[in-house]
Amino acid sequence: MNRTANDAGLPMVESRHIDRQAYPSGVAYMDGQYLPMSEAKISILDWGFLHSDATYDTVHVWNGRFFRLDLHLDRFFGSVEKLRMTLPFDRNQVAEILHNCTVLSGHRAAYVEMICTRGVSPTFSRDPRDAVNRFMAFAIPFGSVANKEQMQRGLNIAISDKVRIPPSSVDPAIKNYHWLDLVRGLFDGYDRNAETALLVDINGNVAEGPGFNVFAVKEGRLTTPASGVLPGITRRTVFDLCQRLGLSVAATDVSTAALREADEVFITSTAGGIMPVTTIDGGKVGDGRVGPVTTQLTELYWQMHEDPEWSTPVRYPARAG
Amino acid sequence: MNRTANDAGLPMVESRHIDRQAYPSGVAYMDGQYLPMSEAKISILDWGFLHSDATYDTVHVWNGRFFRLDLHLDRFFGSVEKLRMTLPFDRNQVAEILHNCTVLSGHRAAYVEMICTRGVSPTFSRDPRDAVNRFMAFAIPFGSVANKEQMQRGLNIAISDKVRIPPSSVDPAIKNYHWLDLVRGLFDGYDRNAETALLVDINGNVAEGPGFNVFAVKEGRLTTPASGVLPGITRRTVFDLCQRLGLSVAATDVSTAALREADEVFITSTAGGIMPVTTIDGGKVGDGRVGPVTTQLTELYWQMHEDPEWSTPVRYPARAG
């Protein structure tokens, strides 16, 4: 598995790592440097990897504008503080780095992530207080949970019996990378011929899925799980949109039965916005077609991406003549 | 925060990442290459980082011998299978890579870790089935939860009210990097002037701490939490040692009260072996000194490191004359 290069029959230690994996196009920021994505790497000794001791947030850029950047920055700085990490940058500096990554990537539809890891300590001490926290960010092409076809016909999802990691273990308001429950739930979904999955909370009510919150619409009223879920910014945006549209919406317990019996179901994520669900565990949601409330919210959601109240332009340089 | 290098006032994109962080001395294996630790890095896009979608195991080398390598390989291959990952190597090849990392590092007391991450897909698809799984390994100097002074006087620990991620969310038999509950529990411990911490399970009984299991000794009988904990190899070794010594040991519920009222308490980890605890939440355990059962087990534990039944020699090359 390696060329032999010395008398003892041992492989040689190379001076530089060569990685033949292809990565999406984009630009990252780490350690004071802007880098192509293929160069954006962290040590396998960083506690952000070895203990998933990290937090992050992801904002998207659509048609050259950041969407609700302030809310993402608020949540990110809140998560960093709760994990007792310190950032070497203030809010404006982080915003500038995100902006620079986006401009340098050239993407006008981008997925822009900011990360703070615990880092490592120079002595490799196991005490997290000794570690030097590390900030990084990157901009890559925008991605969505649902593809175009799924947006039109609605997603086919399964409800897994995997329990989303409870708030008594990990505060979901700290946006985190603890996804093994979600990944295993996703495999449960695939095993049942679904395209994605929802997990339940510790009481057996609906919680959330891999990277998204969920809403049910019944007789014109919207509900979404209240606790044990990431307070998603797209979820929050649905509350704001409902207020504008005069729709009733509440965060409460949502049973798996209530979800199956809803008139409409949709999921929400920065990665895709508002996305319809028309099949749950093999059964149709309502009449099995994307419903009018979902459609109305989705249209207003995308319209708001041009509204200066909720979006800020990326300052791309003028193109050379 | 970066030198400006073009007309638009934008920072320059560098072609290579420069990382000024110091890392411990050691050798890693990745992508067919043996590398110094400072070169062992993974993409920040690897799902092993972004979703902590990874599993691992850590074996130690003591006085030039691997300790219970077979048990660590068994657990690692079991974890990989449960996460539906595939390794490009069989058991003997993984053992050979661990051996090579250790020999090339030169360490005779080493902490040797094997890792499998979900990897990334060439299209950056969100579907974990599309990702190319990645194996890596490294050998760095041996580290311990307890330092020499703590081994002599016993650790001072606190019991946090943080709940260890329950098995209904993440199967603890899949050794994983989901440590935010443990890290936050550790900070609870520091806040109460303790040196480390134990978490409770969902029923309020004692679970485990950051990287270790726990045992109580009461009237000559040993108990350790039965469920919701990593089935540690050092924990298993204590069961084996008890059998040799004719001591009674059982995996069962251990209440926080039972732990506080124990005659002796110790923790177990590959990182340090069997380590005494003499203070819990500010109160003495027993008479506040390291007890005879803990001492007897610790001595036999280290003796067994020379026994060919439980250890295998690292084949270091002969030193040049």
C-alpha cells in the first residue's frame, strides 16, 4: 500500500500530503489566508474534528445577495459564547470575511459557512481551556435538500424511530455537527424507499430531519415542533412570513399522527428554503400534491430575497470591460 | 486581516495554506501516504468534520507493545459496519498501517488512532451513499487523563447534570466524536474546581466522563454503569482482571448517591488505564486516599502489558550501530 523506501522494509514518510479528491469550487478563509477549497483543511488533531467540539452557521447568497445575514451572525456569536470559545474577530470582521469568500468565489448563489473549532493546544493537552480556538469560513455553490423535480412533486419522507439528540445532552441552540442520529435516520429513510427522513424527540413527537425543520398545515393553521430542534432561521422566517400573510402559526408538540394527517407538510432549511413534502411513510399527505399554503409561502420566501429589509448585496467587483 | 492584492481592494487567494500551529510529534497515514502530523489534514468539507460522520478507535502502545490490539480492531470494524461505511483495507492491513505509524513515529509509548470518515462525494451531494469513505490513522505520544500527581493522590471530579447522549440517539457501541455533552460537562466540573467530570444518563444515574468509564467499589464488590456508555476496552479489561483476582464485578445502574458513598472510585480509559478518584463534588471518597482494590487492579493492569496474551510487540528496526 506504499512504496518501500528504506532498509528496514518500512514505507517512507512523505513531506507533503497529496490529496486526489475533487472538491467543489469555492474560496475558504483560514489562518489569515484566503484559499481555494482544495487547500482548506484542518488538522486531524483539531478538537473540532476529534471531539466535534465546534459550532457553525450557514448563510446563503441568492442572486448576489446575502439573506438575513444578521440573524445568522447573531446565532453564530451566541453559539460561540455558549461553548466558551473566543473569536479573534468581531461581527463586522466576520461579515467582511464571508463577503470576501463569496466575492472571491465568484458565486452569485452560494452556501456560505462560518465555523469556530476548539482548535488544539500547543502541548496537545486534553484540557479544552488550553486550546487555541480557530475561525474559518467558506463559500461554495448553493445546494438544496430538494432538487428541482422534488420541489415540483414534493418530497417522499420517512419518520425514523431514531431520537434526535435531546437538549439535556446538547443544547440545539448551539448549532453543531452532531449528526450521527440524523445520518442513521437518513439510512432508515433510504431503506424504506424515502428520499429523506424525520427523527422523533424523546417523547416520540416529531423533531427535525438532517438539516431541516418541519411544518404541518391543517385547516389553514401551521404548527412546527417547539423544542428539541434547531431554531432554524428559515423556520423563523416562516413565522415572519405567516405574520405578513395573516396565517396562524404555532410552535408546539407535533405528533407523528398529526403530521401524517396534515393537509400539507413542508420542510425548511437554508439549504433550499421551503420545500414541500407530499409522501410520508408511503402515504399521501392530503391529496398528494403540493398545497396552496406551501406554494404561497415559498413564493413570498423567494420574493423577500430581493427585499433590502432581509437581504444585503454582495459587492462584486465590476467586470472588466 | 490580509494583504490587499488587486484593484478591487480584495484580498488575494493564496495557492497553499500555511499553518503556523505546532502539533505533537508523530506519523499519520492518509491516502496511501505516511506523513508527519503537521501534514495530516482533512478537508473542512469532509462529512467526518461537517457532520461528525465518522468512527474511530484508539489503541495504545506501552513499552514498545500494543495492548489488546485485537479488541480495538474488533470494535473498529464493528463501528464501521454499523455506520455502513466501507474500508479499503482488511484487518491485517489496518494492523500493518497502525504498526508502521508507530514504528515511523519512533514512539515506544504511543496513542495510536484509526479513523474512518464518511468522506465527500465528488459532486458534493448531500446523500451519504455517494461519499467516498476515508481511512486514516496516526501515532502520537501516549497521553493520560490523569497526570502523575493525580495518579498518586486521586482525581477530584464533579458530577454534572448534563445527560450523556442516549443510545436511542447514538449507539454508544459505535465509538464516535459526539463530545459536546462531555465538553460542557467538563466545563461544569472546572466551574466547581474539579479536574474532570462525570455525566449522568437519561434516568439520572451515573454514565461516563470525557473519554472514560467509571467504577465504584463497595465492600469489596465492583459496579460500573451498564448502559448508555461506551463499552470501553479498559472497562472490559477490569472485568477480566477481576476474574483473575476473584473480585466480584457487575454492570448495573449506579446512582450518583452510590458513587458518592463508595469505598473507592476509579475511572478507566485507554488514555491512562485505571485512574483513582478520591474527591467527588468536593467530598472525600472513602477515607480520601487511593484504595487497595484500585491499587491492586492498577498494578495488575500494567503487568499485563508485558503478557503476550494481551500484548503484541511493535517491530522497531534495529538501531544503527
